[in-house]
Amino acid sequence: MRESVQAVQAEVMMSFLVSEELSFRIPVELRYEAGDPYAVRLTFHLPGDAPVTWAFGRELLVDGVNGATGDGDVRISPVLFAGCGDEMPGEVHIRLQVGGDHALFRVGVAPLVAFLDRTDRIVPLGQEQALADYEAELDEALDRILGEEQNAG
């Protein structure tokens, strides 16, 4: 695991659940950057394919450790085993969907919690707004786009 003042990165192994009978373990890079304080990025390294990166809300990942969350393309929920009681689950499912296609992954809670704890040291949950200067970024992007259009025309 590497960490700087502005970013946290970790690699975890996840099970890619192809079907009830078939799954295989793949390395997944978790990344969080203070420059984009609301998002986490997961880069999946599937055999034979180029890496695929998904970005979604850090809070969604935090909430998914304890209960089912997400109602769009990303859904996260604890894996419930019979007889577990109210204990923290040992694993979570991460379901990613594009159109009618979806991929389901299973990962241990411990590495996710350790990663999220490290992100919280950089930008505590609830303090993201203090770092997010989206208006300035939006103004800069619009200026750049308008400048490109003027130069092209």
C-alpha cells in the first residue's frame, strides 16, 4: 500500500463471480485522491483484457460494508451467511452494471475498511466540500472548451 498526503492506493484480491459454479480471483487497485474527494476508483485487472476503472462515491463504499446500498450502476451489499447474527460481515458483493450487462465481485471487508480508514485520514467523511472547488474547475473547463471552439472557427 502506498500513501501520500494527497492520495491513497491499495491492491486487493477480489473474486469475479462469473456464475454460481465459476469464479476467479483478480487484482483490483483501489485509489482515492484528495483532488476528487467524493470518489473512489477501482481498477479491475481482468485476464486478457485491458484494465477497467470504475469511479463512484466513497460514501457508497462506506455504506455498503454495513448494509445494501446503491440503486444505479453500482450496488454494494454485505454477504450474509446463515447464523452470523449482528456481527460485521466478512465479505461484501460489489455489482457493476452497464445496460443489461453486469459483473459481480466479492471482496473481504477487512481490506476495504483499512483502505477507507486511510482515505478518512486524508479527507474525513463529511469534510469533502472543504476541498472540492468544483466551480473553479467548471469555469476553467468551460473557458478551455470555448477557447478551443473559437480557435477552430
